[in-house]
Amino acid sequence: MQANATPRFTTFTGAAIGSVLADFQRLHVAVFHDWPYLYDGSMDETPYIAPYVNIPRAALFLCRAGEQPIGLATCLPLDEESANVQAPFLAAGLDPRRFFYFGEGVLLREWRGQGLGKRLFELRESHARAVSTADYAVFCSVRRPLDHPLRPADAQTNDRFWRARGYQPMQGISCTMTWKDRGEPAESKHTLDFWIRSLNGAALP
């Protein structure tokens, strides 16, 4: 942690996201290396959000302390996300245009517990309201078994934090994503469960 460095937030939208893709990948690899994602990534990979540069309503909120990137969050309309993320909503008869997808939310461990994660949610929610008529904000979280061999003895979920922000689980709505876990020889499929919050008071589906 940089002494006397006050965290500050900068917003990047559409094409401007391209200027911070390296910062994104660095934080993504570092934070998702840990439980529960166990992501075995590298800086050589093309950031999965690279297509966001062609989506005008996509946004990335980068938090820096001094010159050091310490956290970020991304969002975009669900109907402009990849097919695998939209699939469970379509299967349930839910119109993706009613949802704004919060794809990434990461913060270096030493900066947690200071309200920065809450601010990243607030920025995404404000952006969604400003650029869309979406009724709901949604995000997803990886599902891991309680007996997973790499589960830390003191592992805790973020459920309490998310509920405090007004989010709750979406029953029966989950998607599949593929990445390489630490210690595994190849990529594998993972199930992620969705959480939801109303952006405008609309009743939850």
C-alpha cells in the first residue's frame, strides 16, 4: 500500500477502455488467482474484455493509488455481452434488454475494507441508470464445492457484502465460463450463479 496515496477513480467508456486493457489484465490475473476463482492466467493473454472497446455503453472504472492501479469494475448492457452470459436469461424467458451486466469487480487485498468496493458498485449502478433503461443490475459468482481441495480453511464468501448493497441470488439462473484453474493441465468449464438488484424499484423477476 502506498503511503499517503488517496485512491481516485477514473471512468473509461467504449473505445477509451483500450487504453487500460493492460491494467485490467494485471489486476484480473492477480486477484482471480486466489480463491474462489483459482484462475491460472497470464499477461500474454488477450483481455477478455477487449471487445468492450466496440460497445459505446460499456464502462470500466479504474481505481488508482498514486500511479498504482489497485482495483476496477466493468459493466455493459447484458444484451451486448457474450452469448453464454445471456443464455440463462433467454432460457428463462427474460429479456436481456432489461438487465445491465456487472462483469468484473476486483480490488487488491490490502485495499479492501475501506469502502472502495462499495464505491465501484455505486459507479456501475449510476452508469447503468445514465445510459440505459435497464430495470436490473446483475453479476455472477463462481460456484465451488465446500470440499474443494484448494478451499482455504478460513474461506469466506462475499454474500454479506453483496446483500448489504441490495443484491440477492437469482434462483435457477447460472451460466458457464471456461478458464484454466491453478494446478490443472487444461481449461475446464465452471458454473457461475447470478445475483440481482433492481435499479429503479421494479419488482424482481
